[in-house]
Amino acid sequence: MDIDQLKTFLEVGRMRNFRKAATNLFISPSAVSARVRQLEQTLGLALFRRDRQKVSLTPAGERFERHARFILSAWERAHEEVALSEQVDKRLVIAGVASLWELFVQDWLNGIHCSAPLIGLRAEAGTSKRIVQKLEQGVIDLGFLYEPPQLRDMVVREVRDVPLLMVSDKPGQSVDEALAVDYVRVDWGTSFSSLHERHFARRPIAAVRANVGNIALSLIETCGGAAYLPASLVADRLASGSLHRVPDAPEIPLKAYAVFPVYGEHHDLIEQLLKRLSPAPIIGA
């Protein structure tokens, strides 16, 4: 088993097509087939079902996919740390859900990069589920999430309040009007969804959904409408009058959490760097 075989396996699994995977990897379809065949021979298992119409993972392939991602991530991290050992003192892998990057994580990381150039950084945006998986696997050092995960041997630190406001491009709009016309439903996670359902149990189904605040913001600024967005994201627009708060819509509170291993190699460094964010109590460990 080698790294190229794992990369090829994952790309075929992603594309569900040998020829498309070959195009993306800049190798021939026969080379893709040979790598997959060698990997299957090493494992003694068939990883793909092949027919003229489609390629799909076998049950063994589905189970192996998670392990292949972990092995590849661990290899890439090891290679980077060794290759950069003479340029940086420490290397951190930091992941966060996309909307938290736009709210505060990006500014925090910018400050670290500018003031501490000897800290090597790898930054990722991902889903909450994927970030939690990577924390469990030990392939990231620090994750930023909206909801505290139930993980053993992890510090879960509340780092930021994220109040969400319903805003509209139309002044004086009622909640019913905002929800009925051009409402953009933003997916802010399970806690938000539960509170949203509680407040608006009989709301119309939104025709447009987004999972990043800036997408919803651009939509309502360009085409009109309403959405729940972080107060910090819309403060300037509320002040200028280009957006308006829907007066009878409740504020929905969210919190952001930093999650990192209790016994991780970079535990002390992460503790120091998190002091650059608003102080907050440890929720659990």
C-alpha cells in the first residue's frame, strides 16, 4: 500500500468514475485501474463494484474510506512537519465551520500569522461532523464549532457569543411578512434549528437555504428578503440603514466553542493563543 494508491482510491470514490478520476489526477485510466487493483490485492478485498453505468463502493470500500482519509491526512501532516522543521518552531492545524471563519476565526488567525511567523499554520473550513471526526482522529489540533461535542479527553472552551438577528432590506416589516416573502433560511446548526422551529412553528418553508452567512447576506442585499444573521456581520448595515431589524423577531443566541485535546502536543500553545479571543469559562474536559 502506498500514498498514491490511497489518493487514487479516494478520488475514484469521490468521482464514482475511473476516467474522471484519471483526468483529475493527471494520469491514465489504466494507471488508475492498476493502482486500485494493487490496493485491493494488498487488502484482499474488493473496494469497488464496477459496471458500464457506474462505479460504487462495496461495503468494505465504504469502511476503508474513513481509514484511508485518516492515513492520508496523517501522512501529509508528518511530511509537512518534517519538511518545514527548519523554518517553523511549531505547526498547528486549525479547522472551523465556514461561518465562524467569517465572524472571528479569520481575524484571529491573521493576528497569529502576522505576529508569530515561526508558527506554521494549516487552516481548514469544514462541516461540524467532519471537524469532530478529525479531532477524534488527532489530525487537527484545534476546532471551532457552534455546538460542544461529546468527546473524551478534549477541552471544550466557550470563546464567543454569536447573537443572531432577523434582518430585512425592508423597514418596518413584520415577522410574518419577512418569513412569507424571500426569506433565506440559514443553517446555523442544531441548536439554532430547534429554537427557530420553536419560535416559528407554522412558518412557510423557505425556498432558499444557505449554510454561510455571507451567502444569505449577498442574496438579500441584491434581490431583497430577510434572514437570521450574526449581529456583528450586519452592524454596519443596520447603522447605515441599508438593512433593518425585523422588530418583533426574537434574537436567537448562539455560542462558539474551541475544542482541542487535553493531552495534545500543542495544548499550552493553544491555551496562549486562545487568550487573544474573548475570555470564557471551560465548559468541560
